[in-house]
Amino acid sequence: MESTLAPVEDDAVELGELTSSVGFMLRMTQTRAYDQFFAQFADTEVRPGEFTVLWVLGLNPELKQGTLARTLNIKPAHMTKLIQRLVRAGHVTRTVPPEDRRSVLLSLTAAGKEHLEAYRGHFLAVHRAERVGLSDEEMATLLVLLKKLNFQEPPECP
């Protein structure tokens, strides 16, 4: 049987209660942010996760790999593969401290620092693009709420 219904256009798709779901709305926002990231880095091999790791290591030299993984919510197996790529690219060094052979300390190489500096402006432009349509006050409120949802803010006592 042939349908007599007209196809639904992109701007007319009904989402119902999904628009009240924090998880769904965060996922939609995340995909839009990734689109902006990839548009800014279209002609490069820069990836959001890798650049974020480089950024954090630039701020925290000799950070334990496990601490970095927990901080960025990256599964240990994924973190290991990501770090291997960054080591092969010459951007990160791994050091095993003699006092704790189970730990791996990560630092940027000189090439990693240069890479970070070369793309810092593009990375910050993505963050400015994420704010389109939001006032400074709205953005500040959004960040406070997101930090609460990420359990970075202590719960309020009654």
C-alpha cells in the first residue's frame, strides 16, 4: 500500500517529551558542538578528544594517565589508544616513575606544545561559536548548571 501522508520536513519533526530530557538535549548540543569543531578544523587532522588531552596536559605536566582518563571521563582502554596515537605523532611522552611502576606520567613534547599553540586560536574560536545566541549571563548560568550536572559543584545542604 502506498502512503498518502506527506513526508515530514526537517523543521517539522515532532520530538515530544524528548525536548525535556537533559540527556537528549545534551547529546544534541554535543553533536552541534562537534560540527562546529570539525568545521573549524576541516583541513587538519585535529580531533576534539586528542586536542582536549593536549590542552589538559599543557596545563598539567606529568599528569598520571589514569587521573587524566577519570577527569575527562575517558575509558582506560580508549585513553591508552588515544595516548598511543599522540606518542606516535610526537606530541606526548610517557614516563613510568621508579617509585610507582604502575603509573604512567604524561607530558607534552616540544612538538606537542607547538601543535597546541598552532591550533589554540581555532580551538578558542569553536568555544566562541558555541555561545552564539546566548548572552554572557545566560552562558554563565548554563556553565554553572552543567557543572552541577557533572557533579563538580558540591551539593547544597538543606
